[in-house]
Amino acid sequence: MASTSAPTYFDDHTIPDGIASQSFLDGGLWANNPVLAGISEAVGPLGIPLNRIDVLSVGTLHHESDFSKNLRGGKIKWAPDITELFFAAQSSAATQLANHLLSRARHLRVNQQTPFEIKLDATDAIDKLSERGSNIGAELFDVVRSRFLDGSCPPPWNSDT
């Protein structure tokens, strides 16, 4: 519940924590594309070297937005699009940084582009989204299978070495 408390749809989720409770909102507010959080977790607490990490990052569709109409427009012009801008900027930056850290050879981002935005609550788009998911899955299956599912593993890694 805490990780999916999208503030435009749900209240924050409170979790009791000993002396004081903590309130949480959707993780997409700071990591709409969580690839860097995953890499950081692997390198930090798990101690895995960057050269041992291969990431399949699956998005939820991307649509190109033209923010040029907002330039030199002040708060009034930016207000309607500011949330979309922040989400798009974070996702794009995370992808680029992951490519720099791992290289494109070890970071595969699957995030099909769409010419229009599909809202989170657009139930009328479910059939189209399902069809798009099936199509992109079929298109990329061989690439994903050869990189992540064929059972060829790197030599064993030991954190003590």
C-alpha cells in the first residue's frame, strides 16, 4: 500500500514504526523509473560490482511531450504540465545514468513510445494496452531470452574476492 499511494488517487499510507508512525507516498514520486535504485541496492547493500550487473528495465509506456509552449511562460504556463515534466525528466535521466554506469550492453530498457498519454485510470485503454504489451513482448522476446533466460551465467562471484 505504501509504495502505490499515488497522491492524485490515494491518501498516504501510514505504517506504525515503534515510537512514531511513518507516512508514505508512491515511490514513483522520486523514482518513476527505479533502475538507479535497483543498481544502487545491488552495489551498496549486496556488494555486487557494476561489471556483474545486467538489468532488464521494463517501463509502462512513454509519450513524447513538447514543453516548448511553456518556455518563458512563468508559473501559469508551467503549472498544468509540471508533474509530467518531473516524471519524464526523472525517467529519462535514470535511463541515461544507467546506460553510463552499466553501458547499453548491460542495460536493456523496454519502454514503448506512444504518441499520446494514457492516464492511469483510463480503463477504456486496457485492451489496447494489453495488445501493445503482447506485441512488444513478441518483438523483444528473443533479445530478452538470449540475455536473461537462456541459462548462460557468468562465473560464480564471491563478495570476499
